[in-house]
Amino acid sequence: LRLIDWEEGKYRVTDKPFPRGEVLIGGPNISPGYYKDPTKTAEEFFVENGKRWFKTGDIGEIHEDGVLKIIDRKKDLVKLQAGEYVSLGKVESELKTCPIVENICVYGDSTKQNTVALVVPNFQKLTDLATQHGILNTAIEDLCENQLIEKLVLAELTEHGKRCKLLKFEIPTRIKLCKDIWTPDMGLVTAAFKLKRKDIQEYYQQEINRMYAS
């Protein structure tokens, strides 16, 4: 197992404090490739110094004790209209540490200059925020549709993103507050509660369109 640089995502084995890059696995037990798909096989498998390697698509960092931590996925990289690359997984992991966020899915369109986000709020924090601004005894469903609340949450998210040192183009410029907690039963997350990005996009496509249209 080893790492290689992934320049588009700005992950390098020379990164400090831990080397970062795409995770490769190699050895005699590596598959010869994809069945009847020579193009994909050529993209993800290669031989170096007699050893066969597979590019996993996972981005990892190796700690001093040898532990490998997966921190991103190559397929989560989006190129925006102006040419900037955004790692959706990286942005989500940073914004998810914002107290008002329970879950978040960031979306980027290659024909647009900005990202948007679907946010499942922490319901207690959302209620507290509403109370602070004089909005009392209001159902979560109604708070998620309230434009003032949406703007306040976006402002918190923006400031949090700045504190996390996200770049301006990485921070969503519009959000949609989602009243439902994403569960495996909804089909929007896996059993391990990882985002099923394509399914989320399809489920909320109208909301995504509205965010980009406004």
C-alpha cells in the first residue's frame, strides 16, 4: 500500500504534517482488471517494477503510527465554471463541524461559478436560533421554509467555513434546509451513513435548480 500525488485535488505525499494522496494497493492478489472494460482497466490499473497496482480512488493520509485515514474521494471532485476544483467531501467534512449542521451535501455544477448545499439542520440548534430572532412555537417543517432562518443559517455556515480556512469558491452561496433526517431507509445514505450523492441530487433536484436560479 502506498500513496501517490493527486495534483488536481492538491493532495501530495510531501504534505505536512502527514503525507496525503491517492491510495494505491499492490501485489500478486490484485485483479487483472475490469471484465470486458479495457479502457477503465487502463485508467485504474498499472504495472511498475514488475508489481501490479490498483488506484482505489480513495484519498488518504498516513499518520506517524502507520495508520491510514481516508479523507476524501476522487469522484467527489468538481470543476467549477471558472476552473477551480472543489473537493465536495472535504468541504462537507469541514462544514459538518458547524454546530447547527446535522448533515450536509454540497453540490457543484461545472457550468456555475459557485456551490450550493442541502443542509439537514440540528433541530434543537435551529429552534434556538429561531427563538433568538423572535420566531416562537414554530414547527421544524416551517422553520426549514422560513427565508430569514435560511439566511441566518447560511451566514453561520459561511463564517464557519472561513474559520475552517475554506476558500471563497468552496463555501456554498445558497442552501436549502431539509426537514427530514437522512436515513438508510430513505435511500439517501448508506448503512454506514455515507452520502449517496447521486440519489440525494435526484431527490432534491428541484431545490438545487431553484438555488442556482436565484
